[in-house]
Amino acid sequence: RGDHWLRLHPDAPDALRAAIKARLLAAFYVDTEEWKAKVVVQARQALLQAVAGLSSTSP
């Protein structure tokens, strides 16, 4: 909601903008090596599934 509000209010004060961005980052980003590794594994899996799907289609 905060990110959406920021898009609608580009003239928001810098301090408020920074606070909203910090809350957004805290909500969706975990700064641990384990979390980062899981993100890489999941992205690699999605990439391999996409490639397999594209290679199995016939023209």
C-alpha cells in the first residue's frame, strides 16, 4: 500500500519516502545467506522449467 501511495504522491517528502521504502524492504527482503541461496535455487528451478517448456513445444 505504501509503495502504491508513493506512486500517487511523487512530491512526498524525502523522509517519508525513505521510511516507506525501508518498511517495504523489511517486509520482503531477508538479509541472510540462507534466504539468498533459496532465492537463487528457486530462480534456477524456474529458469530450467521455462527452458524445458520451450524446448518441448513443436513449431
